[in-house]
Amino acid sequence: MDLVTYTIRPFVESDYDGGARINALIDPEHPETAEESRRWADVITGTPGRLMHKLVAEEARSGQTVGWGGLTHVLWSYHPDKYYIRAAVDPAHRGRGIGQELYTRLEKEAFDRNAVCLWSGAREDDDAGVRFLDRHGFLTLRKIWLSRLDLTGLDLSSFPDRSRDLQDRGIRITTVAAEGFHRSEVQRRVYDLVRVTAEDVPRVGEYTPATFEEFVALELQEPKILPDAFFLACQGEEYVGLTSLQREPGLSDTLGISFTGTLPNFRGQGIASELKRQAVEYARTQGTYRYIITGNDSLNPRIWAINEKLGFRREQTWLSAEKSLPRSQP
């Protein structure tokens, strides 16, 4: 990188907007907004000892942000010596060593902290990004499929309505809004459900649940949340399954599926399928949405089978990768 043309400095509060602009340039259909980045940073760093270390690359002449990089602990897979690393560069400034410089400095930070492992990712169709991971010794662990459902003219006649059958077996479908979105006991029961059902979701690293306070901040106080589209399956007073739709910032015609899960003892009964069917029906009947988007891990074929039957089609594939590091200290 030409250190006369570009400079690297620590990330500060005012850099969130510039980072969001680069995120939108790199992935316009799934951009991470400034508000989302702030929220995650607040939660990650809210516990002593957890790291979110960021750098900014800017053009010296104009002061414009042209790249950013981060080294951070992972909330749902926390390990004190394992980090997620990322370098993002404005496409107009790629090929000038900016990403390499950001990565080199962040990796040094990881070495200095005696890290044993780095995680990262790249879009499969981003040849430069994939080569970057290969060049730096990352090994692909799995693939994440981002898929889309076009609600226009959608025919669900081949996807059965299981609500009556489930009701006969004592399973009712409701929403967080109907249960009482702001009631602390409802929030706690939703958290307990997510904490258990997320345990066997494929991920890098070992599962570490978020605290209740972190869950509320990230999922229930999230501006994207739609309480009347946060569907729950209940047996008596127990929540046994869920799926939730949320707004997608900057995409007024699109909703996203945040998470779908069922307690282990209730799987294989069609609960997840019915929750997803009702979520699709909700989106279709609102009259303002054309698409639903979601992500699927390649190691979670059950959920992908449901989505595929509903009509979701893959449009992006992300590679999830890992690099082992030798300890710099005994």
C-alpha cells in the first residue's frame, strides 16, 4: 500500500457511516448498516475482556474512508484466543494493497494477543476474496447459502397447512406480539427457547450462548423486529419453536428470516414447517413485500429442505474459513 496516498488509523465513532457505505458497495443486497455495526460493537465490548478492534483506511488527500478492518471475538462462539478477522475495501480502491495492509496489522494484533485461531469468510463468486483467504492460509469449513423467495404469484398449494393437526396435538401457533412483546416473562421464555434451540446450529467454534441482556439488546430491541411476525409454537405455557421475520434496512420490499428453531423433543412433527408457512403467508398478505431472504448453513439440510419446498432459491454462497495460528508465547 502506498503510505503517501493512503493512511491507516484506529476506528472512531464517526467512522460507522463510512464503514456502512463500503458495506453497501460490497454487498448492496445485504448491507450492514451503521446502526447495526454500533449495536454489535456495544454488545461485544459490553463484557470486560471481549475485543472488537477496528482500523480504517482513508485516502490521504480527500480524507475519504476507502476501507476498514476488524478483529473481534464472536458472541455465539466466544473463546478468549479465537477471533473473527475481516478487511473490507471500496471496490474503486481495490488492488492497491489496502486490504493486505489492514489484514497484516490485524493479524499482528492477533499474534500479540497469543491467538490460536482466526475465522473469516468470502463470497464464493468473489475470486479476489477467495484468493486472499487461500493466500493467507485459511481453510474452508463450510458454505452459507443466501436464498430468496419471490412472493409474486407464489403458489403454496403443495405446502400443507398443518395448523389444525398441530392444534389437535396440543400445539398452538401464536406471535410475540400476541403474547406480550414487552412483558419480561415473555422475553425470558423466548430467550430460553433460543438459547436451547441454537445449541446445535452449525457454526465455527464451540457454542456459547449470549446472556439474556445481550439477547434482548440484539434481537428484541432491534429496530428491524416485527413482533407480529415473530411466530411461536407453544405447548401449554411452554414455547417449543419459533421463526421470526424482520425488516431489511434499505430494502423496503424485502423481509428477512432471522432464526428458526424447535426444541429437540418436538422436532420431526412439522412445527418448523408450519411456522415458516405462516411467516410466508404473513409477508404475502401485507401487500408491501415482494421478497423474503434467508441464510442456510450447508450443514443444516433440514431447514434448507423446508425452504426449498417453500420456493426459496439460492442466489449467493459465502465460504466460512478458519486459520490456525502458532502460539507466540508458551
